[in-house]
Amino acid sequence: MKPRHAAALALVGWYTMAPPIGDGNLVELNSPLSTWERLGTFDTERKCQEMLTTMKTHPLPDSLVRDTQRQSHDTTLSPEQYNVRLHASLCVAANDPRLKEK
């Protein structure tokens, strides 16, 4: 690999993405990636994956989910749907072409 290609790869950021919330306050697992919500931005894939693993292995208690949603004005998801959305979340490179599809 040429040094300039390695440098370009190193500059790619990473996003933690979560599927959108659709009709009936259900998580739309099959929606295009371009419609997913960005939950976080990271310098490396490793940092993104570490955060995602932490979020998935230490889920919030239902009461904290409700408090978090209330503070963010997002009261649409039940704790069960919140966890479905969390576990469907993934890390995606910022230059992934699926992010631009509409």
C-alpha cells in the first residue's frame, strides 16, 4: 500500500449508527443506512467498537432508559424497543457510500 493511501485510510472517521424509529414507535431494522441516526463519532474503528460493546454489554436499566428519554424529549420508545435499537446499532466508516443513499 502506498503511504498516501494509508494516510487516507487513517483519516476516515467512524460513526455509531442506530436504526430509526418508525410507525407505532417500532425500530425500523430494515431501513436504509442513510436513514439511521448517528449516536457518536470516533477517530478509529476500534474506539467505535469499544463504545458499542460497552453499550451492548452494560444496558441501561428500564428506569434509566425512561429518564434518559425524558431528558432528551424522546419518550416514544419502550425500554424493550430502546434495547432492540441499541443491539441493532453498528459502527460504520464515515465514507461508507450507504450513508449517502436516499
